[in-house]
Amino acid sequence: MLFGRGRAPRVKICGITNWRDARLAVDAGADALGFNFFPPSPRYIHPREAARIVRRLPATVTKVGVFVNERPEAVHAIARAVGLQAVQLHGEETPRRVSELARLAVVIKAFRMRPGFALARLGRYAGAKAFLLDGFRAGLRGGTGKPFDWSVARRASRYGRIIVAGGLGPENVAEAIAGARPYAIDVASGVEARPGKKDPARLRELMRQVERERKKRR
């Protein structure tokens, strides 16, 4: 579970579009799976298809829906229909909007780490269960494949649980964990063969690297 007991860092595999990849991620040891409900994304999945996948997943895996500037009633309706345990917000949602949604579901608020981003902004989002810090690339709302300065994530932990995303893959995940000391990591493009399609070898190697870092923390 993403917010239950478990060894840090927890792992969320995002951009799940099919049952094969969902099962692959779970078998590899993922704590959470992300389903993207932002239609312009190449990793978009229709809620009906996501619901079919979610029904087959074990209860121990947290199901997360990704939204961008969506109406609260739509977020709530999709979360209920699909069977989500958490919603991840990648738009310009205000602290008030996050607090409103937090009454209905666990909220992860995402921020893109563009130059000059003020970490103090995180302190305004009291309704968020965790903050996802992502690499910045103009025009993209996640799945950027671009890392940022991981020491920023370590400093951000004073405001709450930090999930690190952006350009993570088997080659650099150990460095990211050591540098950021995150609560969790979120990986999409770094374990893909192409957008929306996971690469089994890369995903398994990523999880092997994460497990090595977990052992160092014991």
C-alpha cells in the first residue's frame, strides 16, 4: 500500500493502460498503480477500462487516478466508478480545491519543479496526503522523463510526504533515492518500451535497484 505499512521508498508505477502491465508491475513489487484520466496524455485510459483492471488487482495495491484541473464532482464520480483509493492532481488546483477533494478521497498534489519554484507553496496545501515533485517540461503534465535536483525533494520533506517523479529509471533510481530520501517514487516513462506500454526488463531492474536501496536503510 502507498500509505500503509511498508518499507521506504514505496513505488508507484504510473501510466498503466492494460492488464498485462498492471500484473507485471504488481508481480515486480509495486505498492501502487497510477491510471491517467487526462485525455490529451498518451497514457490516457478510459475509466471503464481502468475499472476492469482495478477489479482484478489485489487489495494490497493502492489504485491512484491522475487528473488535471478536473471538476471535483467528475473526480469523485470516476474515483467511485473505478475503485480508486487516491487521486493525484497535476493541474493548477488551489489549496481550497485540494481540501474539498480531500474530504472525498486521499489527495496527492503534484508540482512541476520549474526553476525558482518556492517550496513554501507546499505548506498551503494542508489537505494533501503527499506531494509529488516532478521534472518540468513545457506542455507536459507528468511523464516528462526529465529529472530535477533531488536535494530539493529532501528539503521539501519538512512539508509532508514527498513522492519523487521525473526521469527515473533503472539507471538512476538508486541515486535519486539516496539524494532525495523520498517517501515514495513514481515512475512512468522510465520503464516503458513506448508511451503506455511497459518494458518488463526495465521494470524488474528498477525494482531490484529499489530493493537494494531499501536494504541499505535497515
